Amino acid sequence: MTITALMSTPFGTLFLEADELGMTQIRMATIADVATENTSKYIDATQTQLTEYFEGNRQTFDLCLHPIGTDFQQKVWRELQNIPYGRAVSYLEMSKRLGNVKAIRAAASANGKNPLLIVIPCHRVIGKDGSLTGFTAGLAVKKWLLEHESEAKQQSLF
């Protein structure tokens, strides 16, 4: 059984989805997305922790996640969770962390298919020249998230 919710954020509305094993999706909502009438402990915990994150009171998440993807995508998504709050790595560095520098395109593709926005911090991966590159929620949201996590909040990183 799938439970869904909509959550307002500083940059728009998120769509949250959970099944009986944990959170399966956190993404930008579309006009067609609707919330189910019932909720779940996974949705409730996610809303609480994301609210704390947006308020600046949380840097890590302790949620039950159940992202659906290939073995390689799962490996990339686990590695993304090792990027500390307030830090960014390049796609090249990401592929090195995965143990195969030649897997840079595959790692970038898996990063782009991350179904759990923010909680699996794919926004922390940037171009090797420091540029903001692809982000399913849009570069303005990626910039907002990176600046939100920056120690120098009064200065723009990009």
C-alpha cells in the first residue's frame, strides 16, 4: 500500500511517497500529485525531519528509506549519503569514491535518478569546475539547497 503527502517548502511543494518498507519518493510535486487521506509513520517522520532541515536545525536524516532502483543506482545513492552537510563533490570525485573513475557518466545518470530528493543529497554533486550541473528539481533549487547548507549563508556560492 502506498501513502502519499504534499509538503510545502521554501522553494515549492514536495511530493512524498512511502510504502510498507519506508520512503520511496521525495520529489517536486506536479499538478497531478495528490495526497492520500491516511498517513504513515514514514511520511510523518520525513515531514518532521525535513521541516527541521529547512529551519536549520537538522544536518543529517534518520529515516527508513526504500528507494527503488538497480544495484548500481543503489550503490550510488548510498555513496551520496556519505557526502557531509555543507560540502559538495564533483561527479569525477563521486566516480572515484565508487571505485571506478570511468563510471562518471553512469554515476551521473544514477545521481539524476535519485528518487529521494534532499534526504539522499544528490544536490551536493557539482561539476569539477565548481559549476552547478543537472538537477531534477532545477538548478535554482540546487543553488538554494547548497546555499542553505553553506556556513557563509550571507554570501552566494554561485
